[in-house]
Amino acid sequence: MANGLMDSVVPAAKLRAWWAHRQWLTGGPEPAHAGASPAEVLSAAGWARSVGGAAPYLGLFARAGLGREAVDTAVAALEVHELPSARGCTYVLPAADYALGLAAGAGAPESEITSAVKHLGVTRDEIEKLCLTLGHLLSPDDPLEPAAIREAAGGAVRPLGEAGRKRGVSTTLPLALGLLQARGQARRVPVNGRLDQQRYGYVRWDQPVKGSAAELAERYLSWAAPAAVRHLRWFTGFTAATAKAALAPLDLVTLPGTDLLLPASLVAEFEAFVPPAEPSYALVAGIDGIHLLHRDLPRLLDAADAGRTLPGGRAGRTFGSEADPQTHVVVDRGRIVGLWEYDPGEREIVHRLYVPEDAALRAAIDRTEAFVRDELGDARGFSLDSPKSRAPRIAALREATP
């Protein structure tokens, strides 16, 4: 790694603004990258975590003004897709990263099968045979939902009894489907074409799986740098030894006074970067990449905000002591300046702000509110989020005072 080139510790405001800049979350009243495609956004700003909620839509809307129809069209055309990738978790990726993303998540289904062999009496041979059966059953064009697959596969799918139910694996089918997905031989397709729903069918696929740890580290730093080794390990699931080996061939600079690494190719741009003088507000999900690529929440908080209690939060906990936001967030040049949720009953965004609500902030709220109301219908945080489960958070936001 190269020696550090900066002369002094970088101010937090510059770091936050730089992260937002690299995340395509600056630009004033309208997104700076309006007109970019979903694939272009995800290539530049990073893969979008998807857990059956609105996060991918909110992120693409905030960065490029993309409506749901444009995103769903890109999904249908396989320009972007939701795949098991880093740490085995689902992300929405651009087509150029499918091979790398699948390689990044390849270990997760293997671990699940190893556990099933140990605890549930499953054999590796029966899973491989089931994979072969599914390969013949699945069509490349007509998705089959799990119930239809089980019926068509007959005795090839075996129930795993009470022990399996306790471990969240009631039959051998999800083990085989997970393995086929990781191998690029099957993909999961949302039944209604939407990323914020969790009803899927499966189709046969022929997608190469390849990519090295160094390639994944390089891609990650292109989105998230400056980032520490611990941030890279969080995102990738690398061991310390793997992370060290992955970073070794890269030309990196360490910011003085920190453990943050920056590709040498970005040093001149970073040194010349000046944070925008005017606010640049965006309403994004709590699992948006501006937070989740690093999962280091205090770096996005001013000290006064880190010490605040959260509306509806656990007793004795402050914002800065949480691993993740408990709601969606409002950001301004990389700083979290507010919290929000969508109330589908009232069809409005409910928020708590840590800064005065000026005209630009009001416009950003109104714009996102209209998008959620008119195109999404709701802004679920994750698949099990519902208006009922969200009601206490909404009530606490309405009652809270800054």
C-alpha cells in the first residue's frame, strides 16, 4: 500500500460529503444523475440491499429520479436483478456484476447444506440429485412457484420434520434452490415483477459464476472508499486473512490519523473535493448503501445527534449506539439529519428532523411522499414490515420533538 498523501486528518464533514458524492446522493433539489439507468446507478454507487422492502426503489429514486416502472422494466429485461451475493445476502445488482456477485455469495448455501447434513440427516448426494431433478423441471421462461415445484418434483423433495421447521428448513427444496441460485443455474423471479414483494417463482438460468476476492475488494472500494478493513470485512464476510490478501495487490493510500483506505487513483479527486455549500437532501431507506456499505452508523451522525434517544427506541439506547437506524433516514451531504416512515393510512410521510425544515427539505419530503404514495403504495423497511407493525414507530415520530 502507498503511503498517505494527505497532510492532516480529514474533517468529518468532508468525509461524509465525499461518501454522499460517491453514492450519487448530492445534487440539490433534483438528483444530479437524473436520466441514468438502474444499472448505471448500481454500477457507480454500489449494490442495493434488498429484503423485500422499498429500499432499492427509494435508493434509485433518490439518486436518479427513477420511477418504479423504469426499475421494474430493467428487472424484467435482466439489466438488473436481485441475487444472493455478498455474505449470501440478497442485493440488486447490475448485469455486469452478476458473475462477481454470485461468486461473493457462493459459500452461504454450502454452509446451509453442511448444517443440514449435521443436524437434519440430509445427505449431500440427495441434494445434488434434487438439483438435477429441478434442472429438468425448471423452464428458462415460465417461472414455477415453490408449491408447484414441490408437486412436480414429488418424492425428490423430502420433508425434514419438526427439527427442520425449528431450523427454518421444512423440506430439502430450499437447500437445492439455494445451491442452484449460487451456481447461476436458477434465478428467482418476483411473481408480480416488483422488488418490494416476496412472492417468487424460479426459472432455469445459465449464468457464469466467477470473481476473485481482490476483484470484490476493488469494486467495494470504488463505491465506499475511504473505508477501513473492518468495513470491507463487514460487507464481504471475508476473514482477516482473506481481506489482507484481497487488498495486497491494490494501490491504496491510508488517510493520516485514520484507518481509512482510499485507492490511489482517487487521491487527487479527493484532495480537490469541496463539500457543497448548500444542503442536498435525500430520503432513503435505513439500509441504503450510504449506511450499509460500511455499517458504521456514528460516522454519519453529528455528536449531538448521536446522543439523542430514538422515537420508540429501547430504553437506555441512543442513536449513536445502534448498529442500524430503526427507521428510514433523511440525509444531507452524508449526514443523517432526520428519521421518517410512511403512514399508508394517512398517505403521508411522518418525520422527525434534526435541522430546521427549509424549503429545499420540504420539497425533498414532498417529492418522496408523492413517489411512495403514487408509485409504491407503501415504503416497507423489510418483508415482514406492515402498517400494523410500523404503527408504534409512526406514533412515536408524530409525538417526538427534536
